[in-house]
Amino acid sequence: MTRPSRRSRPQRDAGAGRDKLDPRLAYLAGLPLRDLHRLKAAEQRAMVARSESPDATFSPLTAGVLMPSAGRKRPGGRSFHARFDEPVFSVFILGEACAEELLSLGSVPRGAAGGIRTAFVPRSRLRALERCDGVRYIELARAWSCDLGQAIPLAQMDALHAAMPPVDGSGVIIGVVDNILDIHHPDFRDANGATRVLFLWDQRLFPVPGEAGPPVAPALPGFMPQGGVTYGVEYDRARIDHELATVNPPTVPAYATVRHAPPDPANGQAAFEAAWHGTKVTGCAAGNGLGSGAPGAAPGSEIIFVSPLGYDSGVTLNADNAAILDACAYIFARADQAGRPCVVNISLGDQQGPHDGTTCGERFLDALLARPGRAITLSAGNARKLAGHAEDQLVPGGTTTLTLNVRAGVSGQEPPVNSDAIEIWYDGHDRIAVTLAAPGANPVVIGPVEPGTTAGPVAVGGISVRIASVLNDPRNGDNWISILLIVPPGQSIPLGNWQLTLQARSIVNGTFNVWVDRNNWGSQAKLRWLSSVKPDRLTLGVPATATLPITVGSHAKNAGPAQISDFSGRGPSRDGRIKPDLAATGQNLLVPIPRNMYAVPPGAPGTGPGSGTSFAAPIVAGAAALLFQCRGATATSADIKQILMQTADTTGILVPDNGFGFGALRMGAACSAPAPDVDVWLRDDAMDDGTEPFVRPVFWESPDIALLGTNGNPVANPVHLPGQRFSTIVRVTARNRGTQTARNVSVLLYWADPATNLPFPDAWRASGIFSGSQAQPPFSLESNRIVVPQLVAGAAADVDFAWAPPAPGTGLAGDGHFCLLARLEHELDPSVIDQGGFVRIPADNNLGLRNVLVVSGGTPRGMRFHLRGSAATDSLMVLPELTSGSVLLRLPAALLPDRGPRATGAVHGATRIGFEGDVAILRSAEARPLLVEGLRLADRAVAPAAIEVQGRDPLGAVHVLQLSAGARIGGVTLRIKDPTRLAPARA
């Protein structure tokens, strides 16, 4: 007889209620100091044990926590965090706080890019950081782990190497962030034996006399800010050459000058081989073949290598991702200092985060690519076969149960002894409760955990479980549920089927995605989903879903059409972008492996096999270096990506593809391919051909923003229907007037109250806009963004949004007039509306504007709107396009330069000027423009205005333009299409 389940009795959770912290950081920060020390020590012992296995992919729960005992009294000195007498958190900080402010709060800033900072934060100073208004979110560093011959000819790079002059990456720097590089390997030395490594930064080392970490600003601009901290040891080319010239075992052993060393194979061959990853990856990108006989993609390039801060005592299969981002900033800073273009490869990642490019680490990478002469390649990950991702959809009032199977490996002898994490991501407009039931005849049941609450830690079969439900994450506005499985020493996650039940509390969209991290994968996943598994969707790792870097999948090196590797992670990203961008050979490669420099005499250089997206990504990094050589340092990351995708082989591939992206790497014609040419655009009027700037007067009546009823038929005006979720379809027609395909084009829609000179983004809203026209039910995702996977040259694509317009009379002007703004974004053709606001619209063909009138009855004769002052002298022009009738313009009398008879000097085209109290009333001549010059309107000041059409059965439109120093900066339109249904004008 089955015994009833036992409801959980949660322990006290000191991390609850700390909304600015990610759930793992909140849990660890809330632990008593003694418990934190014990957990860190236990995981450190586990990492040392796991480093004996080449399949080690354990990401410790305490990743990002640096303990003072780890660096005390080391022979080489003390680590940075050993300067503290307490634990230090390695974090990302999202917000506006500057380095000086962080220093004043007791934190130590490191790198910075795009509103994201990396920092060390002492445990006792975390509360002060949370209270800072300039800090919106604090994300604890995660452990990104490694994504464990004939590739170069197949990608047609050997022909470029043999060209005269050779296209081999000369003059370009390749940066690699990975575990350990064999600097003694001939593949990384020139024909004279000198090193090709310009700099090597080993973040794991503690400086001895004569050593130091990299310099901070101003000595090295673009890296650590003044007041920031450097850590680890930096070796330059001269120091490395000295190591190479003087090594003579046993008299002068290897690594005496440059202490960047792999584990000694005498202490374990498996650990030594696990440390080969960095050498293999660098060989794929930049090896010259002098030792391996198999040159990499850019054998003429120079190298900067960074071994990031890790958690496994030397092998560094798992590295602190905040430290990895510091490494990227460092590599680019050194390349800028040398005046060289640079490509950085990262073949590391994990399975956590929203998979939409909005984690702090991914945003940091995007920001680093804002300058030309830079590119980043990322491996797609190898998670496709491991059943680590599930996806389903809840209906209103519905319940869904997922099964997570926990097993002891294929052999049954490898219990899951590592702490692990599950993340459930869903739309920010939904509300979902979760219940977790452990396996067993009398299972422990945790939950239901309601949205926005926390449960646990709860004891379950020797481990603890903590569930935190987060609402409207500040990184992307979505909701997510964090489930931590906390395994103490000597215990393992209970075997069997765990039941994860999701209950709909409030549903707009209902789609959710679940990922389990890879802490217990080994050679086979020990935690795997049995239900709702989607191996061919969203199995990319993170940071592979970042927007601007080049994400690379793996294909086999077979003859004929390329075949995607069965392990290679699949896209798209969770926000709908096609990722990976392309694929390269990453299966059964012949790659350089390190020499055994501990032997006497040292071992010979050799080669070994390599498979995984880890090795496909650096091949594309080398390909990007070739492009920088033949295209020049002014090329941008977007340029490089476009050329790679334009020249990719699509034989036998229906692109876009979730595994290949936009094809397989082929470089034969890449250097001679036409320059990137993408121009996404919207028409401002029916005569518009896309030429910038648009010069005709009215630019807010775009025909590429069309209004449809819910039945798909055109309508003159949107209708407010309070009983329905939406009442209008807004069809945006995205166009490409470039000569090349535009890929991953983002189409965005906003609405605003009617006004001139509307600032962006402050005045524009995305609420009440829905996407997902093909979803079930249709338009169930409340989102103002849709991605068009590809838009070929000269083509147009219709993109449908649903809109629930506000009720008439609820706007700022008190009537039903609103503005719709459509915006197209592409890496090669950004709109930059954030740099100019409303005035960018006629200057930028990426932007389209449409005035609309929300109705619930007849069409009114008039409309209210607002004027917003500019920094220059403002004027107002009324342009009637009516079959009959005249226009009354009302505005505050204080706006006129003069009042009374002298007002006529500033007003042109008026048949009458009158005043009613503080309001000036100007009547236009029939079908004649009306101009009011020299308005007394301060910069950014807002003033009400109104127009009214008078006369019998008028038909047409009235446009109102605001001019700043004679240039158009905005306007509104009243359109009358049915004079028989005119409603009285509002006062």
C-alpha cells in the first residue's frame, strides 16, 4: 500500500526577500559563515576528485565564492581575496553605479561594459551594495565549463593560406580564454623558436617577487578602471621567450620562469589530459602546424591567452564567468594598445539562464563589440542528446507535470553526488506555481510555491532543496523559478523520478522552458527529463545565446553535404533569434596536444583527437582573423558575421536551421565577397523609396504600419473593446533595400500619447501589444518584438502584432488619438533612435510612425495633442488636406511671441486671431497652411494644443508639424474618412 506523501517543513531561509540578488547568491549569502565554509570546502574536494576524469563538467554551487583560506600563505604570495578576512563574492552588477561609488560601498570594481560591471564584494558589504539606488541586480559568477585534420581544407582555408601573399591571420590577434596553453608546443612558436604568444594572463596564480597582474587604467585603458583591482600573473612575450630559451631539464625545469603549467602526469594522467583543452582550442584557431603537422585556421596570427579563475585546483575545466569576461576585456585592451584587430574565442558555458541573451555576462560580451576591429566566437555547446531541456505550454487554469529522472549513470555505479540546479523560465505576464515531489513510496512534497515566494531549504533524503520563484527579473522582465539541489558531503541526489508540477495561476502566454544544469553529466547525464523533451530546440548553452558574438555549431567532416553533429546544441534562442549563426567542422578533428615538459627529456609534440563545438568555434575565430587581415581593422563584428554567413555553404540545408544556423563555414570566396550591404527600412509615405533622410513634410503616416480588424480586414481606426484581450491587428511591413540577405531582423512596435517631439524611450510604451500570430492561441505572448529570421535582398515581410488600444479619453490629451512607432533593428543597420529620439524618424528609414484614432463611436471633428519644446526656437505649422472646411488651432496664449495686434507678425495664414481667457484661437484659411513662429516653449516643456475642423462634410486630413530651427521634429494628424459619422468636437 502506498503511503501518503509528506509535506515539507522548510528550514529558516536567511536569503529570502533579497530581491536584488540572484537566488543562488541570496541562498549562499544567507548561510551562516561556518556552513558556507563547510560547503565550499566540500565542493573543493569534489572538484579535485572530479579533475581526474576527462568528463568533469561539475559546476559547484559555490562558484563565485572566494574563501580567504584558499590563498593564505601560498609560496607565491597571497591572492587578492586573501587580503580579506571573510568570503568574497565574484559578481556581475547591473545598474548605473560608478566605480567610485562601488569603492565607497566596500566593493572592488573590476571590468565594465554596457552598464554591466564585474566586481569582488566582501560578504559583509553585500547588504550595502543591495541598498544602493544605482544597483538594480547582482548576479553571482557562475562556472562556465569546457564544451568537450581535415577541417581546414573542408572550410577552404588552406587555399587562402597558400595564396600570395598568404591570408593566414598575419597582423591579427587571436585571444583564447581557456584552461591551459602549452607555450612550449612548436605550433605556438615561429620558425626561429620564438613565441607567438604576446601576453599570457594566468588568473589562478599568486605573484612572486618580479611578477604582477595586468596593469589597470590609465596604464591599460579599457581594462580595469582606476581604483579597480588586478589579480593573477601576467607574462609578456619577453618573459615567455626567456622561459623557452632557458629550459633544460633537469637542470632548469620547465615552468621555472613562466609558472603557467598543467598538472604533472606523474600525479595522474587523466588530470593531465583534462588540461589539454586550451592547447587543443588554441591549435584549432591559431596553430601553425610546426609541431602537429596540422595548421589551424589562422597560422600567421599572434596569440593572447588567458587562463581564468577556476574552482578545480589547476585543471580549470570550470571557470568563473565574471573572470572570463574580465579576460575578454583584457585581451581587447591589449589588442587596442597594439593597434591590431582581435578575435576572442570562448569554448565554455553552462545551461543556466533565460537563453535569450540577457544574462549579465552575455550583455557584457555584446558591449565589448561596440568598437570595430573586434569579434567574439562562442561554442554552441554539446547538450543536444542529454535531455537537459524541456518545453511545454500551460493553458489558463491548467496543470502540467514533468518527470526528471535521476539515475546512477549507465553503469549504475555513479550516483549524482554534486549539487545541481534547475531553472524554469516563462513569460513575465504569466503567474505559475510549482510543486516538487521527490521519488519514493512516501515522497517529500515541496509546494505549491506561489509566484514571487521562496520555499526551503527542505530536507529531502539527505540533501536540501530550495525553491525561489522570481517575478519580473530586472534583466529581461520575465519570470523564473530556481530550484537548487544542495548535496552535502557523503550524500547524493535521491534516485528515481522527481515530479515537477506547474499550475497556472494567471496565463497570457503559458509557454515555459526548463533546463537542468550539467553538474552530474559525466559521460552520461544522470539528471534527465523524461517528458516534454525538445532536443532539437533551445539546447544551446549560455553564453551561446548572446546577440552580437558569432555562435558556432559543429558538423562532421564528411564529404558531400555537411551533416550536423548529433551532440551540437540547437537553437533558436528563447527570444526567437536564429542561433547558432553557422557551423564548422568540430567532429573527429586532429588537434595539437601538449608536450610532457616534466619528463627528462621532455616529451615530443603530438596530436590527438578532438570533437565538440569547443573546436568548431575556434576554427571560426581563425576564419574571422583571416577576414580582418583581408578586410582591415575597420571591419566590425557585424561585418565579419555577415560575410561568414553570406559565404556559408547551404548545400542540402534548408536555412535557417536550428543546428546550422545559416550554413556551414566556407572561406574560399570570403576575402573577395562583396562588402556587407543590408538596409532594412519602412516607408514614411506611399512615394518613399527609402532614401535617407525623408524630406516630405509628413512622416507620421507610414503605409507600412497598417490597421486590421481581428478578422484580418483593413480598418480605418482601431477600436477599443474592453471585453477582449485585443481588438486590432497592427501589420508592420519590414523591407530590405540592401543587396544581401538581412538575418535576425528585429521588428518592434510601440505606442504613445499624441505629441510632437516625443522623446524615446520615455514616451513610448509596449503594454497591450501581443506577438505570436501562429501560436495557439494566437497572439498569446505579450511582447512588442518579433524576429524575422531572414529577409532577402529587395524583399518585404509582413509582421503581425495584436494591440489592445487604450480607451478613448484616457490619453494625456484626453481624446483617442495615439501614435504607433515601428522600429527595425539589425546588427549592420541599427536605428540609433536612442541617440536622437523623435527627430531620428525622418532621418532614419528603420523607423516608421503612424497616427491613429481609437474610436468607440463616431469620428470626432477635432483632436487634442501636446507640444514638447526643443533646445532651439520652435514653430508650429498646420497643413489642411480637406475637401472643404477650415481649421481652428487652440493653444496657450502664453506661447505666442506677442498678444493682441502684434501677434499677427508671428502668425501667417490665419484669417482670424482671437483669445478666450488664456487660450489663443487661430482660424486657418480654407485649404491654406497656418504657421505660428517663435513659440515661447522652453526645452522639454510640455504645452497642450488642439485642432478642430469646421465646415460642412469635410473629408481628408489635417497635419500639424512642429519645427525646431526650421527642421521638422514631429507632428500629429487628424484624418476624417467618413464625414457622415462625425462626432462633436471636444472642447
